[in-house]
Amino acid sequence: MADTVHPWSPKLQRDRLQQNRLQKTLLGSSTARGMHQMLRRRSTTALLMCLPLIVIIVGLVVYPALYSIYLSMLNKAQTRFIGLGNFSFLLSRDAFWMVVQQSAIFALTAVFFKALIGLITAHLINNLPAKGQRKWRGMLLVPWVIPLALSSLGWWWLLFNYILASLGQDEVAWLSNPYWARFSVILVNVWYGAPFFLIMYLAALKSVPEQLYEAAAIDGANAWQKFRHITLPMMRNIIAITVLFSLIVTFANFDIVQIMTAGGPRNMTHVFATYAFLLGIRSGDLPLGAATSLFMFPILAVAAIFILRGVRKRGREIG
């Protein structure tokens, strides 16, 4: 049976064109509807908004971290895989354990005094009139806004006894005596970092409802009881997060120690960052320097787990 051949006609061509347009319109509308539904989901929108930041973090943080792990498992010439050889070598050296001890002393002492000074000054400023608060906030932020290298150089010059000599006092070996050198780098770190705690704690104090203090005053509570039972519980999460952030930054501090002492005298002021720089850059052993820097991760991870666990626990109690 022969195929039936339809003769061409303008009407038939118009019908086919309209049918094609209708199919394209339906396909486009369904696609647009699916995209609209996907964008209406909050999680999808949030992911798309965070995507540029995720790409930056992967490129500037995740990739270098993974590469440093790979680098730490190579020999000095970076030609042979040696596994955990660099880590075992560091653990067998007394100098490395001195760096661990010094890093812990430096970070814990500096963070404690920064938190203490920030808490005290925040309470003092919070009790001032509004006009006085603006003036004192501006002045106390000066150490934080000055570049860290410039601050370290300024303290380095001051600690060379210019003031004591002008006063006719005996000179102090600030940076040549190991113990005075430790004190000096901690002092500069506290001076530089305390304003950050001041701003964070002052913001937390502003968020505490005044009605709680008024009710406590009616019940006869004194200043210490108000601080212990109202202020401190309301600020615990802010204190924990601020301490954790400062602990991470202080453990990884490089500028102050490198500018003021370069790890000396007798390697007594080295922290992880400066010791990794000494081994990796100055001594030309990049894998060993990478292994040194990676030792900070488990220490900070343990601190972060305990601090954030406490924050979550208090959050559940409040919620």
C-alpha cells in the first residue's frame, strides 16, 4: 500500500509553526517554574549566596591545608615520601618540646589577661555616660587599629631602656634575658589584643536587659551578686567564642615574636609559627616546617571541641 502524500499548503505550515511554538513555550514555562521553586527554598538560596565564599575558602584555606599535609610527608628534597618521619623527628627533639611549652604559656597567659582586662574595661566604660563612652572607646581602640608590625617595633624601641635610662634607673635586659623576653612578647600581645575583647564584651553588656538589674536591686543584690548571677551567665557564650577565636589567633601569632626576638634568646621565645618559619624558610626544610605548623591543629581542635560543646549546652538550656 503506497504512502499517502499530503500536498503542501500555507495553512498546514502555519499549524506546524504554531505547534512548535506552543511546545517551546510549555517547555520554557515548566523549566522556569522548576527554577522558581528551587530558588524559593531557603537552603538553596543560602547555598547560592555562600557559593563565592565557599570557593574562596576552598582555594585559600582547604587546598593549602591539604597541600601542607602532603608536603609534611616528604623528605627535605621533596623527592621521596617518608610518611610520618618528619613528625617522629620533631617529637624526638628537645627544642620542639620547648616550643610546645612556650606556645602554650604564650597563648594561655596572653588570652587570660586580654579577657580579664577587656572584661574590666568594658564594665568601667559601660557605667560611664554616653558621651564619655564614645570618647573612651575611641582612645582604647588605638592599640588594635595600629598595624601590628609598627606596634611591635614601637615596643621594641621602648623596651631598650630609653625610658629607664632617661630616669636614671638601671637598665633591664628585656629582650636578651629569656624570661624578660617571654614577658615582653606576652605584654605586647596583651596590649594589642585587649581592645578586641573590650569591644566584644561591651556589645554583650549592652544586650543584657536593664530590667534584670532593676529586679536584682529590688531584691537587695549588690554589685558582685549582679555580676555573678546576671552579667556573667548572660555573657558566657560571648566570652567562650571570643576566647576561642583569640586562642586560635594567638597560637598562630608570628609578627610580635619574629620582630621583637626572632625566637631568641636561646630559642626560648619561639612559638609554632616562628619555629616553622625557622625550619621551613631559613633552614630550607619546607616539609619539616609544614610538619611543625600542623602540630597546632590537634591542640586547637581539642580546645574548640570543649568550648563549643559548652556553648551548645548553654544554648539548649536557654532555648
